[in-house]
Amino acid sequence: MQIIYTDVLVVGAGLAGQRAAIGAKRRGHDTIVLSLVPAKRSHSAAAQGGMQASLGNCLGASGDNEDIHFADTVRGSDWGADQEVVRMFTHTAPKGIRELAAWGVPWNRVQRGKHEITVDGKKQTVEESDAAHGLITSRNFGGTRKWRACFVSDGTGHAMLYTMSNQAIAAGIPVHERMEALALIHEGERCCGAIVRNLQSGELLAYVAKATCIATGGYGRIYRVSTNAVINEGMGAAIALETGIASLGNMEAIQFHPTAIVPAGILVTEGCRGDGGLLLDGAGHRFMPDYEPQKMELASRDVVSRRMEQHIAAGHGVQGRFGEHLWLDIRLLGKAHIERNLREVKEICHYFLGIDPVNDLIPVRPAQHYSMGGVRTDHRGQSPQLRGLFAAGESACWDIHGFNRLGGNSVAETVVAGMIVGDSMADFCDSQEGALQISTALVEEFGRRERQRLVAISSGTGGENAFELTRLMQDTMTASVGIFRHGERLREAVDTLQGLQRRAANITLRSSAPGANPELVAAYRLKRMLKLAQCTAFGALQRTESRGAHYRADYPQRNDREWLRRTLASWPDADATLPTLEYEALDIMGMELPPGWRGYGDRDYIAHPDTERRQHEIDAVLAGLGETADRYRRQQALMPFEHLLPTHLRKRNQRVGDEL
Amino acid sequence: MNQIAVKEAPRSLKIRILRHNPHDPGSSPHLQTFELEEAESMTLFIALNEIRQTMDPSLQFDFVCRAGICGSCGMIINGRPGLACRTLTRNLPECITLAPLPAFELIGDLSVNTGKWMRGMSEHLETWVHQRDQDKADIDRLEERMEPDLAEKIYELERCIECGCCIAACGTARMREDFVGAVGLNQITRFRLDPRDERSDADFYSLVGDESGVFGCMTLLGCEDYCPKDLPLAAQIAFLRRRMAATGS
Amino acid sequence: MPKALSAWPARIDLLQSLSGLLLVLFIWAHMFFESSILLGEDAMYQVSRMFEGEPLFGKPYPLLVSAVGITVFVLVAVHAILALRKFPSSSRQYRQLHRHMGAIRHPDTALWYAQVITGFCLFFLVPTHLYTVITQPENIGPYASSDRVWSERFWIVYALLLLTVHVHAAIGVYRLAMKWYAPSGVNATRNRARLKLAMWCILGFFIVLGTASLLTYMRIGYQHADRAGERYVPAALHTEDS
């Protein structure tokens, strides 16, 4: 078996992976990126609407800053997020976007003068200032108090990914394409690389690295109806889980995006609603204001998706050829706006639905969209259990999203986490801890184990079909672990998944084609996906409350008293059919923003006794600072975070009118 | 939306696929026909997956986003290059012939190595913003201003998804393996337009001022006519040709 | 390190386009002069004398026609040599190209190929024509030309030349426009379609014009067949004589 040595190994070539690789490479470490597909085809490219960063340039964003971004994100997470990390994130996001601007992303810019915009179904005229002309502009998104989603038409992720990939090429970082990591090599609690399968030739090889970073995106494909790319099968998180040591956080926190087109399940951006688009029911009635008078169509995604399903269940849906759906109406935005800022949406409608959104309504229904859960990391992106293992982006549970992510915070996270994790991997490699002593015998042993697994699958005679079992898993997840969850259904889902896990041991391949053999790929991925599905379903069953996107019809309240905790799933026994769940408490006494009402969604929740105590403490601290303390000092007094950041990212962000 | 009042019997599609597995010494290129019943709103993405899952699990093809965004699924559909994921079977005749994109290294069946080609092109043409002082940008300060129209113009050219259809549609690229194609020339115009890129026309001339670059283009216009993103490739290449001709002569 | 700059690729590309453009302008002008026969034998006579420099020098110098012929020949040679670079040069390229065209059936690629084929034909036809022009410049006139067309059977060459040269020229102009100034902006598609329409109209016009002229030369040649070799005397001189 060929062994390739490198300082840093990054698994996944999306925005997070490539940014982390660039960071490590710039610090002088040899870095190799592995990718299932060519780097520029990664799912980051599919992000449409925008990247949240509190630049505060355009009129709708004026007055925006890290504090508001922080509060929006924590509220969006339904207080599931790690607030220190959210602070690191909101502080670094403007730097991330400015770096990308310097690297070549053609962000849309503020145009001085009068503009017509659509707000609450009506046209308004606003006037942008001369001072902001030519700076990066932003659009409105759900769950935010300011227009904060910076965008490149509706191809934001595409433009970001291309720029990032080009920078990685410029830095001379090799991307080994069509390579799949099958297992992490680890010696006790030290990760030292991965066993990798070449998806062209089927060969196995080993990459030995001081630091290994998982950046493989989400696991949306455990669901039947998902906006995710077909490669989003969560293999990075799964191989971390299969070490039996690293843990995955909040796997039950799955986001459903309100506007996926029916039936293809392809996303149309939240920018449609951010720019003024409306949701209509079968009778053509705009129903969101009935449920959410404050934020209407622009409540957070979990809330809007739930309201949509609730409205359909109440009999107000549209009966279409592919089941029930609702309408997204962007006709009121006008042809010029759609063809400039929503052109990807127009193209998708044209090709997949045969309609023109300038004149027609778009049939939509919520679909699985994002995985808040992933490899649990500390604030610098390292697994607390497995040293040398890092994670960034959607595949990580760094935890800025808690139980619901805000639109535009995902691409922002990829870039910011990439910046921070790239640096922490470099620090790690430079430190004593980074020194690696590993015998090739151990590497060979891991390689042998993976080869045996593949041989076992290839020679299986149990008669089960990998594609069939995959479909059953996906159907189970979509039917029973969806937007509305219920104890009984979840219990059934867990049982069904256990049954599928047993059946998956009896797969027989019909094809023995040399090379990658797509059927073999489906078979080994299925086994790993089933584990992720089980973490999700079992985690959801155990969490007897409703928080963010995790909604239990039988426990409809958020329960801070018992459940202000992060689920940690691990899989220590390879033969088990259930994960081991542990819980990590979130300490209210350290929070800058103690739990409360989000400003949208349901108002009733079971408070934690610490909430009131902490609020008093905060009030006292702020009163002690007096009126003159600026926002930085007030924040510092409540929850200092800057020391957690790499030193070069600690400076304040300049905004229009600020002296630095 | 059109409501179909009378439900017609679904068509039976005959999908002929040019198959070859270079990793199998016993394999040689051949056409294999699969028959399947057409479903409503069926795309080639759905059809090919159905074939793989129910008829031939060894069939190789590439899809990623399946939404026409990532550029993975370029293939030859009834003779013409296009994105399979967003091609609805109802817009095609009953007999559909699929072949891998030519001009790229074959991985197997419909899967070709566009990634390797594109990375090579990027390295060769240095498709990134060149700044003499890389770390000049102070990310704590206000970003450099840019005219809004210019940003939109750059994005217009940035929309390329490197799917390879322009290369497959190009008679020149088919004859000359070193031709950078519309995808490469378009990227040069994109970076030339970008004020953040400090390269001069002479720098660009050294990259595309020869037969493998802009002067190799014979204006066959396959790129313009088969670009899935409708990029203004002919106009961009013409523009670049004028600039490079002025620079060179 | 950027590779050393060579200006030649740019120059050659310009030269190919420029030589093509000049040749097209020449052939179109040529068509108008040649079709003066449609206005009568006198008109054509005047035109041919004009090109021999009679209005300028007082008497005809047919060598001037030879000189133009040689210039055109040089232009054609330059254009042909430059264009040859783009032709498929190996059997592999030839096979690739044919497979490509057979599968894609792309109209503009076919247009280029039509130029390749007509260009190849012109390779033989143009020298044939130019040879007579250069070596017998004095033999251009209402009767001399018509006799050549009819009695010497040159109409076959001219018919082929007419067709190939105009197909080549009209497509060439369209492709030249697309090559250097392809339409851009929101109306790019519409404007390209208009360009193409203009190409077909120009082609049709010159084919009709050329065919009519050729038929006229053939008719005159036929009527003049028994007196082949006799030079035309303009009507005005006839009147003075009698």
C-alpha cells in the first residue's frame, strides 16, 4: 500500500476545507486536500443567497455590527449554540468577506442613489448614500434584524468557491480528486491520517499526517428529499464516529429549508423571500403573517418550514401532481430584479419546472437542507477526544448554529472556520503535540482492516441490495425524523434503522466491475450512513423537548431546565446498532445572552433557573460599567472571547464612518 | 402550470449508452441499450440512477448537485454536449444516446476527468487574481470599493461552471489537445476585467497569445451555442482577440 | 517566469483575416465590374479599358491587369498558406473532426467546413483563372471573354469558381465579423442571427448576379462562336466608321 506523508491532510475541498488548507500552507506546512469530486464541484458551489457578515454598508444594514449578528445567531440557534464560538465567528466574518473581496469574489456593491425595493409585499423607494457607494452590499435574510447577507447575485457560493479554489491552486496546494477517506488512522487518542480509496482505480492508499481535518459537509442524503448534493453523505463525520473515540454533536439538529421546488427538491434561495417574495397557499392567500406577525416570511427557517407544514396539514396546500405543496411568489419583484439578482432561480425554474418565475408561481415545500450537527470540536476546531483531528464547516459541530442555522451563516462559517482551523492546525503542527511517531505497521494494519471490509462486502452472499436498503433508510428518515417528530414514530424509526443495519451486513453485490465499482461504493457508504441516521433518529428520540429545528409534537416546548445541553454521540462498539449518547451542558452563567424568546416562533418555554440569575448578573455588570462604556467594553465585561482567536484576527473591524 | 387533463400512457425510453471501463482489460467501447418507463418530470439524472439501481450497478456517471450548478454531469446527449441533470427526458425523443464528453480522459462509461483538465488549465493560465503584494489587503479595514456595474460584469463571466461542454463542442479543441478552449479564454477575460488583478495585457499575451490560446480559436462557435450557462463566449473571445492582436503586433 | 513574447501569432492571425477581407472586397468589386456585361457590351468594354488604364494614359496597357492579377495571386497564396495551418493536418485530427461534426451537427462548424472544402477547390480554380488573366491580359473584353467562356469551354471553370468563391467569401465575412466583433449584450443572439441572414442574402445576391453575367457571356459567346477571336469594337466607333 502506498503511503503518502504530509503535515496537514484536509478531507473535503469545499470552502471550509480549502480555506483551512490555504491557512496551513501559508504557515509553511505541506498540505494535501482530498476530494470526492473536482474541488470546484463541491457542494459549497450550490449556496445561492448570501454570506452573513455585519459590514453594515447598505441602508438596510446600517447600524449593523458583531453584536447584532451575534444576537441574531444565538436566537436563531434557539440558544443551542456555543456563545463564545459565535462571538469568534461574528467577529471574524467581516474579515473573511474582505479577504475574499481582495482575492477576487465579485461581491455585489452598493449603488448610490434611489432604488426601488419590495418590503412586505409593497414597493418602497430607498436612497443609498455616497459614502457607501462601491462597498459590499447585502440583502435581507430570515431571522436577522439587519440586511446582512452579502451576495453575488444568487451564485454566491459558486463565486466564493471558485475564488477559493483558484487561491488554493495559486498556493500550489494539491487536491487529490476522486479520493474517498474510508477510515481515520489513529493510535489511541491521536489521529494520524486516513486510509483512502481511489474512486477511479479502486486502489487503497494511506495518507499519514500530523493534523487531519474533516471538511466533508453535511449528511443530508440520509434523507429522501433533500436539497443537498448527492455527495453529501456525511462520510467525514462517519469515519470520525467509527474511530469509536471522537464524538459527533447534535446530530438530531437537522434543518429543513422552506423553499425546495416540488418535486425535484432543488433549493431556491432564501434571497427570494429576503428580496420581498411571498409564500401563498392553495387559495392564493399570504398565510405567514397569520402565524408570524413580526417576521412573517422572514422568520428563521425552522419556524417558516414548520408553519408551512402546519398550513398544509390544515388543508390549505395546493394539490399537485407530486403531492401537496405551497407557492413561492416572486413575481412582484419584477423581471429586471429577477434577471439580475435571482438568475439561478430563474434558470432552475426554467429547466426543472418549465416555468418563468417572472410570470409564474413556484411550487415549493420544505426539504432537508442542512446538518447543524457534526464532528464535535473545541473553539479552535479540534476534536476534544481525538487529538490531531480537526473539523471545519458543515461537517463540524463547532457550534455556532445550535439547533437552527440562519440563512447565510453557513458559507460564512465555512470561511471563518477555515481561517481559524487552518491556523490552529498550523499551531498544532508547530507544537510538541504535533510531532508524529507512527509505525508503518500500524498504517498497514488500518489498511488491511479496510481491505478486509471491502472484500467482505464484495463476497457477501446474503442477497440484500445496497440501493434498496439506502432507499429504505432515506424513506424512514424523511417520514419519521422530519420536521414534526413524535416519540412513537421516532422509536419505530430507530427500530427500522436497526433492522436495516442488520440487513446491511448481508449485502450481495451484483457487479464485480474492476475499478471504483459504484455498487461497492453504495454498499460501504450505506453502512456508515446508517450509523449517522441512527445518531440522528436516536438523538431525536432521546431529546424530549423542542428546540430550533428539532420539533417534538409530543414535547412542543423548549425545555432549558433539562435540555440546555448538547448531544454527543459516539460509537465505541463497532458491532452495536445504537450510538452511545452523552450530554454536554451549556453553562448559562457564562452566556452573554441568556435564553429567552427568539422574537419569532412560539413564546412558551421552560426556563432554566440559572437564566434569571445570569440576567441579574449581566444587568449588574452593565450598570457597573456606566453609561459611557462603548459596546466593546460592555461585551468584554460579559463574555471575553478575543483571547480565543488567533492573534492576527483579533483587531476590530472598521465600518463606514469608523476610525480604526 | 399546464395541467394535463388526459393522462397518456408513459413512453418506454430506449437509452443507449456508450460504455467502456478502462480499468477492465476485457472491456472495449460498445453501445448498450437500456429500456425504462418514463416518469413525470424525469431527468437524465433520475433515469441514469434508475438504470444503475435496477439494471446495471456497474454503470459509471457523475452527478453532484443535480441542479445544473456544479458542472459535473456534462455528457453528449444525442450528439450534443449538455448537462444531464437538468435535461428532462420529455424534451428528448424516445431513443436517447448518451456518450461521455470527448476530449477528456475517460474514467468509465459516462464519467470523464474534467477536473484534471480544468486544474491543468487553471495552472497554465494562472486563473487567479495576481497582486504583487499578496498580503497588502488589510482585512480589518474597509474593503476596496468597486463600481457596482463592474462587479456584475465580472460575475457575468465568473458564472462558468467548468463543465467542459465548450471543449466538447469545439472542433478546434478536438483537433488540438493543447487548446485552452472557451473556458480558458473566458477566464482570462474575467481576470483582465478585474481591477484587483494587476496583470498587464503583455502578461496575458504571454499566456494566451499563441495557437494554444486565443489565436488557435477558429470561431466555430460550438462553445457559444452549447454553453449551458449561456455565457457570452464569442463576444469575449473576439474582445480578447482584439486586445491580444493589439498587444502582439 | 512568463514565456518569451512572440509577436508572430498575433501578426499571422491578423494577416489571415486581413488578406481574407481584402480578397472578399476584391471579389465583390470584381463581380460588379464583370456584370457590367448585363448593361450591354459597351459598358463591359468601357470597364475593361478602364482597368487597362486608358482613361489615365490615353491608351490601354493590359500589363496593368497582369499586375493586379499577380497581386491577387500573392494575396491568395498568403491567405491559403495561413489558412492551411488550421486545416486538419493528420489523419487523427481528420478523424476527430469528422466524428465531431457527424455527432454534433452544429451549423457554424459546418459553415467553417464549407470554407475548408471551397478553399480547397479554390486552390485549383483560382490559379487557372488567374493564369489566363496574367498571361493574356489583353483578352478581356465583351467578345474575347465571351469566346473564352463559350468557345473555349471556360464556363465550366467559371461556374465552379462562381459558386465556391462566393460561398467561401460570404461565410468568410460572417465568420470574420464573429471572430473580431461578435455581437454582445442582450441582443447578441438576435444580432448574430441578423448577421447570418445578411450572409445568406449577400451570397444569394452574388450567385444570382454572377449566374446572370455568366449566362450573358455564354449567350454572347454562343452567338459569336463563328467569329471567335474577333475583338469587340464599341458601338460609338462603328458609327464613326460608317
